[in-house]
Amino acid sequence: MRLQLMALALRACPALAETDSHLAEANGLRALHVGAPATAKGNDALIYLDVENTFGTQAVLTGCTAMDQRFDLVGFTYGAAGEAWTALPGLPVLAGREVMLEPKMLALRWQAISVDLVAGAEVKIKVTIGTEILHGDIKNGAANATGQSHAGHSH
């Protein structure tokens, strides 16, 4: 099941050029469009983002941290009890490819968040991809948001 989720997430499109402030990058690895729906303190939040690998070899997205809390990489499944999230050890990002964490597919789960994620606010994060730690921001959207808004920039 994990391999199926990973295979679904891998995209066969080339990395896109990006110059907006919502980009975190280091050594050919990029995390962008990091977004989460507004979520009340104490609840679990799902964070969505795009990861681009313009580096020459595969890298693995293994997680994220904010406010000294570690996020789990999770895959979405259906079971007898309904919707569920399964923790994944990592997500390969092939050289020259992009992976998108999207609702009902893949996400970073921040359990029992320590602050309210208020729409319009930002939270500093560190995304771990391969040996790189990318510093960025979660841009909080409305409670029903499924990622960061693309308003005000194009790509």
C-alpha cells in the first residue's frame, strides 16, 4: 500500500522556475506552496506542499518540524472504520521531478498543534529532504483550505 501511495504521488513533470517568497530551497531541493487549513490549538493539522528535486540524484522527504514538534509524513487510506492516515517512513523524490502532497493522498501531519493556525498567519518550519533542511513558512488558509493559495503569483 505504501508503495502505491508513493507511486501515485510521483509526478513526471520537470521542476518549475519559482521566484516568490513562499519558496524554501537548498542545493537543488525546493519546498514551495506550503499551506495548511486554519486549525484550532490541540487538534491535528495537515500540511500540504510541493517538493521539487532539480538535483542530479533522488532525495527522500522524511519529515518536518515546527516549534520543536515533529510532523509525520502520512498517506491517506480507506478502511473498515472510514478514512485513516498511515505514517510513512519517507517519500522518494526522483531527480528532475516534483512530488505534491495533496488532500486525500499525502500530507505532513502536525499532531496536537501547540498554537492556533489562524487564516492568513504564518508559522516557521524546517522541511527535511535528503540531507538538506529547508527553512520555510506554513501559510495558513481558511479552515477548508487544501493548500496554499496561488493568488498573487504565477507558475
